Amino acid sequence: MLSSQFNAQVGIGLNNAAAQKALHVSGTSTSTTIPGTGVNTVTPTVRIDGLNNTNQTVNERLRPLSATSNGDLVLASVPVIPLVMIDPISPGNAETDYLTGPVTSIQSVVGFNNYPLRSFTFTLAHPSIVKFGAVTSFEFTAAVTLVPIIDNSNRIWGTKFRFTSAPAGIPTGGNAYFGEALQGYSNAVNTNSVIGPYYSNSEDSLYLPAGSYTVEVSAYIDTQLAATPIRMVNGNGIDTFSVVAYPAQ
């Protein structure tokens, strides 16, 4: 009885396969359109029998292809379905207006001030790319008299996000803001006052580890020292907030 064992390296597109791993695929970064589909194939293309959108169910098509520590190509155990905390576009979501009533902030001392509007808590089961978005309405009057301001002073106003609780390593300090959307506000033109509502649109995306988070939405106003203190009202318009997470691992 004769038995033999051979150890060999396989190379595709290589002249020195023996110096590579057991299977090494190489090629130029070219792309060819499949006629009638609008889909491009990239050279080199690797196909695995049984791993295609014909043999996989609809849910399985949403699973990412990953490499294990041993180098095996596998489908993720769960579909990649975004975690939607609040979706203001969906008519089935009851909370399309995150400020259901007016929130009044009175600036007693001029300068810059941050006023928390509302907080939301969510949990990430996996490290994720998380997109935050908020559209918030603003109205302005004088802090004391509650009448429109016509002091012709320019102010800065808008919204910000920050975490008040998060896993270790994620800043939660009082000034750890992100997603700032600030703009100028001049309250009078030719002595005609303007009240509002105005709208601030804040957006940002962060890579975050798994864990529990509380994110706070704050309104911001900066009044010059020589100007009139301001009364700011948020929530009299349509105010939306959303958190959408895409698992990244």
C-alpha cells in the first residue's frame, strides 16, 4: 500500500505562490459592468459555492460576511438590522414630536448658556455607527418684558448633543458636546421685530462601543454683554429627534 502527502501553495495571479499563504488571490483593481444589470464585478472576484443570494433567505442576505480568527469566512449569526430609537419619518411611531409642549428658558445673565431640553436612553448590543439627528423649533422675546426684542444685536443660537451617561472612555463632561448646529440671529430689520419660529437642525455620526447611553439635547444661546437678555421657547413647532445605529462588528 502506497500513500503520499503533498503540501502545496496555491496562487492566483501570482508568480511566487510558494511564498504566499495556502490561498492568495491577487489582481489589479479593475471593474467591469455586467451587461443589462448596472452591476460591476471587480477583478479579482472570489466566488464561494452555496454563499449567494439564491441559496440564502432574505434575512440572511442582510448578514455581513466576516472572517474568524482562523481565517474562515462566515455569515454573521444575526441580520444587520439598524436599531431605530426614534424614527420621525415613520407614521407608526407615536413620538414624532420629541417636545410635546413648550420648554421655556430665560437668560438671566447675558453671555453663553446651554439649556437641556430632553434626554433619551438607548443600549447598543454591538459596536455601532450611530447617527443622531434633531430638528428643534425656537422662538425669542425679551426675558423680562416678554415683548419682541429690537436692540439690533446679533446673537448665536442652536442645538447640541452630549452624553450624560456612557460606557467607560466616552466623555460625559459638561462641555463634551457634539453635533453642534449654531447660527446667527438678528432680531430686527428696520425696527421690525421677528419672533419665529426658527428651526435648528443638528446631525452627527459617532462610532460607539456596546453599552448603555443617555444622550441629552440642549438649546444654546449667546447674547452679547451689551444686549438685552433673552427668553427662548422651544417646542412650539414640529420637533423631531432620531437615533439610528448600524452594527459595525
